[in-house]
Amino acid sequence: MTALMRARVALLLAATLRSGARGLAAPRKKLPKRRVDLTCSGCSAKLFRYAKGNGAESQLVKIYDERIVKDFTEDQQTCPQCGTEFAREAIVHGRLAYKVISGKVSMK
């Protein structure tokens, strides 16, 4: 993670704590066995190799930062080839995640 991303995460966590959010249990240390390739729907460029936790038929809604096995992007939110924004940064359950914009990412 870059220094800018760390600063963003710190600000988001501080805002979450100020709002009275409760503390949650730590995530599992072991990654799920299932791996999927995430590609851009527009240009078919590789974005991530991701350790997906649940079944094959479920849609990808959020991408947790610690589950990214291989990263082909530069800032984890835009496609390196066509420049389309495919995700937005968010804090989910106290962890950094990227919420996927519907229809922008395909999973193989």
C-alpha cells in the first residue's frame, strides 16, 4: 500500500470509530483456496488474481485488499489499459475493500 492509501485508510477508520461502530473479529489468516481472474469488461485487460471465498455462482460485490493474490493495476481502482474506473474504495467490517461497480468487472 502506498502512503496515500494508508492515510486514506487511517482517516476512514477514524471516522468509523467516531461514529460509534463496534469492533469486529479479525479476519481469517488463511486465504480461501478458490482463485479467480478478474478482467475489465470493456477491454478484457487483467486486473487481479483474487482469492474468492464463496461459491462460483455468486457475484463479486467487494474485493478485500488482503485477498488480492496478484495485482495487475496501478491504483487498484482503474483499468490499466482503458482507464475505466471499476471500483470504489471503502472500509467494510473494519477492513480496506474495493466495492465493484456493477458490470465493469468480469470473473473467470
